[in-house]
Amino acid sequence: MDTVLHYADQFLFDSLYAKIWPSYTRTIAGHVVSAWPRDDFWRVNLSIYIITVVFGLLLYLVTSTLSYYYVFDHDYMKHPKFLKNQVRLEIECALSAIPWMTLFTTPFFTGEIFGKSLLYGGMPKTAYDWFYLVASVPSFLFFTDCGIYWFHRWMHHPKVYKYLHKLHHKWVVPTPFASYAFNPCDGFIQSLPYHMYVYMIPMHKFLYLGLFSFVTLWTVMIHDGNACEFISHSEIINTSAHHFIHHVYFNYNYGQYFTLWDRIGNSHRQPTDEQYEKALRDDHKVMARQAYDANNIEGKTLGDKLKSQ
Ligand SMILES: [Zn+2]
Ligand SMILES: [Zn+2]
């Protein structure tokens, strides 16, 4: 993030802040500079917030739109649980959640700028450095998958669910636009493992940036509903077919990338031809049964009293 901030300062924020809050005593090569120095705590916070909101919104809109038009199975929109104007509702929900999620996240990024995390830079020099860099990828995925599984499962507890996670399950048949259509606190809690990792375990800063972008893409991908993709039949990877089951059948597949923690936590449900075979997937009898099961399972799990609220 420090490299991103450096270039953002150079090409945008230095001139922007110089206009908003100019220094009357200092100039550089005849140019007015800002009275707000680059390393000021509040300037860093504001700049990081702006960068993250813009980057987050762009990544969400571009990847979800591409996935919606090129990957998402539009026949899902005939499902009885597909809401009227759902795509618009998902986009509105995500666009209002992202600025709040970013607000909660900004202190972690600011801490990284001020050297409080274990992120490191520079080119790897030794064989061990390279090994560590490569090993950081599975380590990060394993750690964050575990964290997300347990946070997600906790948010399905009847006492917690309606306050934090219910909004994301409004989309029983999600589109890629549902990927960030959360309550902002829910989205923030599920992103905590990413931030915790770099404050607990050393990681290269560019690898972190890359993996952070990757998890954003992954979150969109598991909401694309297209179970025909080549990895969807995997029993190890948590694919869009697995996550579709999570949205419909509620008590299964809480994981993010792998099925490991669902298997350990006894919540794994392997997709079947109902997700894989397009003819079966689009069959109106299958859809009607899924709609019945979705109401029934969620109602039973949370208690009918809560469901009717
Ligand atoms: Zn859930
Ligand atoms: Zn989801």
C-alpha cells in the first residue's frame, strides 16, 4: 500500500491537497505545496480511504459486470426465489456497503503504511527468500479460509444472523453483483482474516496486494452460479456450485476457497447434477423444490419466529 500511496501522492494528492490547503511559507521549485505533509497521520488515512473506495468500487463493478454478462447463467433469473429488480437491489446494496466497509478497513492499511504490520519489500535474494515467498500463497489462503469459515459460521448463529448476515441471504439465487451486497459490518468481519494475517505473519507487500485483488475476484466468481466451469466439479475447491448450495440450503458450505473446513466442521455438501446439469438446473420443478427447501431450512434453523420478522 505504501507504493500505491507514493504514486497516488505524486500524481494526484500532492496537487489536490496543495489546492485545498496550501502552505503560505513553503514552495518547491516555485510550486505551491500543501501545508499537509505526506506523512501526516490524518492525510494518510484520508488518502488511503479514497484510494481503497475508488479501487474497490471499480474492481467490484468491472468484475461483476463482466461475470454477469459472460459467465452468469441468466436462466437462474426464472427461479421463483429470484427477486423483482434483484440486480438493481444487489448493486445498490453493494455500492452503499463498500464505502462503510472501507472506513472500517482503513486503520489496517494505515497501520501498514506506518510499519506496524509484518509486510516487507525488496527482491528475494536467497533460495529461502523465494521459497518463503511461494509458501506464503498457500499459507495465506489456508489461514484466511479458516478465519472466514468460522466467522461466517458464527454469523449463521440465530442470535447473530439477523443483525449481521441476513442481508446477504436476501439473495437466495445470487448474481455476481451479490458478491459485495452485504451489511458493511458483515463484509468487514469476513475480511478480518486478510488483515490479521499480515499483522501476524510476514508477507511480501506486492504478493499481498496481488492476493488481496485475487480474493476480490474469487468472491465475485463464487457468486456467478455457473456450475459448468471446469473447477466446479472439484471436491477440494469451494466453487460457485458449492456457494450456490450455501445460498439455497443455508447450513452448508461456509468456506471461501476450499471444502476443508466444511468437511472438518461437518457442514460440507457436495453439489450434484442439480447444479452441474443445465437441463436439470433450469427445470422449473427443481427450482420450485429448491424454493420450498430454502424457506423450510432457513425457517427451521432460525426458528419460525425469527423467519417471520
Ligand atoms: Zn451465509
Ligand atoms: Zn454469498
